[in-house]
Amino acid sequence: MVQLASYICQTPIAAISLVDEHRQWFKAIAGLQAKETSRDVAFCAHAILQDGIMIVPDAQQDQRFFDNPLVVNEPNIRFYAGVPLVTTQGFHLGTLCVIDRVPRVLTAAQLDAVKVLADNVMAHLDLRLSHKNIRQYVNDLQLAATIFESSSESMIITDAENRIITVNPAFTVITGYTLNEVVGRNPKLLSSGKQGKAFYQHLWHTLNSLGHWNGEVWNLRKNGEMYAEWLSINVIYNPDGSKRLHVAIFSDITEKKQAGELIWKHAHYDHLTQLPNRRLLLDKLKLALSESEQYGRAGALLFVDLDNFKTINDTLGHDTGDQLLQQVAQRLVESVRVGDMVARFGGDEFVVMLENLDDLDVDIKLVAETVGNKILFAMNQPFHFATGDYVSTPSIGIALFNGNQYTLETLLKQADLAMYDAKNAGRNTMRFFDTGIQIE
């Protein structure tokens, strides 16, 4: 193109240059050996600021250039004509120029030809940029495909109507379904039924409002096994704002949840009796007292201590003692209402917590007494062991709460004092805390 420009305009020099804030870079040049010049002396730095062609008939007669080093010295520029190279976005990149060492003018045909050549230069640059963008797009697609195929997380792509378009290999590993088995189907084929209608209504409301949702879902594998997954869904939109695709990514978190639940259970349940331990009891009791104070809800705390457990443990052995504690735990659970809490407080001490007694519309003391009598009756039945049958009676202390501002420690102390009162009364009985007793 520069050779053609030089030939058409009958100039010894022609060039295509790009201009940045510091330099003029010759991308193609004919009639001169040069790679770049300073922007300060470049004619093209002036030409790129023009909307059309810039013509300098005689540089020595132009106030801008008469003392320019490129005029005074080699290449002794006298004539210059440059057309700015402008992108479709309006960015001025550089010029196509023709240069002569003598003053002169261009014919109208030559000017038109230079403009056409400049348009062709930009078309060529746009084409190269387009090819570069296409190559980048293809590379991005190939990268995305590699990530999609090799990801350890399951991926599902559905259309706007939520029909499955494709899934990756990790999806098959987790669910057991192949691509051919799910294409065109709705992802609800994985539904376990554990989440109700309200759950999915909220999911879709969030997805439609925000364009994304994430959370925990229980689904079914092809073999019917239930598993937990952490699911993230994103909406891909068309340029007009309508839905185009849904992209869902999920990972199997079943083992992680099971491990977490096991750790929680070990921290909150007694390993011997499988009852809640002291820690969980105190958490529940603290909540119950807060609700009692706030809403006036009534409840009772029964402190159950085995009579002569140490004797049985020492004479029959610790294995028998452990079996006794397990049978006691079972009988206590069978003696209370569904929803009441039975906990192993430590050693041979158990605690029963009764809540919401005010809902029964009866005297709360009578309810607690009824439960206490059931426990006494159950515990007075013989316990069966390989070495024979034995009886281990309880002493029960009861403390009531009904909107009173008791602290957790105070209520436990009340139940404990009442239990020792039962022991002092001959054991195998129950006593309520006497509000006249002072707690130190």
C-alpha cells in the first residue's frame, strides 16, 4: 500500500505510521530507512488531530515546521500529505502519508487515491483485529470447554424453559445419569422431595429477581441414594434482557455434612447413653429460661440421681454399671412426653427438662409431680443383667420456672438442693425445691 501510494502520488517516500504519546512508529515505509521518530518532530502527530487530510505544500514556508529537524536535516522534508487512520470507534491511531523533498501539490485524483488507500489500511487493520478477536474467542471457548469437561464440580446448562442442554462428566459421576439420559429433561428429575414447594418457590423468586441463587439441596442419585449438594445457579441473559440459559454448578457435600453432624453429635451427646449431654442441656435450658421470662412460659427441671450406684458399680463391675446407666436412660425417655428433654448430666446424674407446661391448662406442679411419679415407678422395676436382676432407685429433685427471672445456675442449684432433700428423706422419693431455702 505504501508503494502504491508513492507510485500514485509520484513521491519518493510514503509511510504508514502509528503514533503514541511519545513516538511515531513506522509500520510500513517506502523510500526511507527508518523505524521511528520522536512525536515532537513528527508531521504525523499533527495529521492525526485532523478530521481529513493534512497537506503541507512547502514545509519551509510553514510556521509549524520551518525549523523542524526533519526539514532542516535528513530526510529534508518539504512536502507532506497525511490522512489520519481512524477506527470505527473514532480512535485516531496514525496516518498514511506521502512525502517529497521538494515543494509540490497533489491532484484531486491523487488526493482521492490517498484517501481510498487510507480506508483500505483501516479495513486491513480491522480485519486483523477481527481475526485476533476470533482467535481469542476460539481460545476462550476451548478453555471453557476444557474447564467444563475436566471440572470436579458438576455442571448443568439448561435453556430458558429449564430443559437440560448439556452436563459435564462430573455430573455423571455424582448423579449416575449420563448426558443422553438427561438431555431435554428438567433437573427436577433429581429431586428428593426433602425440600417442599415453598423452598423451590423462594429459589425461583430469588433467581428471577437477582439472576443468581446458591444454597444447600438434598437430591437423589440415579440409584435412589440421597445426597447433599451445594448448588449455585446463574442466569445468562440475551442482549434484550430475556433469559437465555441457566448455568448450575454443584458439588457433593454429603460426606462433609455427615462429618460435621458426627462432630456436633460427639460434642453434644453422651456416647454411652446416646442422651444429650450437659453442654446441650445447658444450651436448651438457657433458651427455655429466656422464653419463660419473655413469654411467661412454664417449665420444670427434674434432677435424677441413682441411689447406691457406686455400690452396684463397685460390686458388679463397671460393665454392669454402664449397662445400668443405659437402661436407666431408656426408662427415663419412656417416662416423659414427646419433646421433653432427658440428658445425662454426668456420672449417675440425669436431668429431665419439661417445657411449655402452661399449654396444658393445669397446675404445673401437678404435671411435674406426675412425671416424677412415672419415673419412680419405672425405676423401681428390676434391671436385668447377665448376673441377675437388680433394683436401683432414684432420688428426684424438682425446681419450677414460670416467667421468674431465674438464672441458669440458680435453677440448677434449686433442683440439686431438692434432690439432696429427697436423699435425706430416705431416698427413692422426690422433693420440690422449697422457696424458703436460701441459695448461697
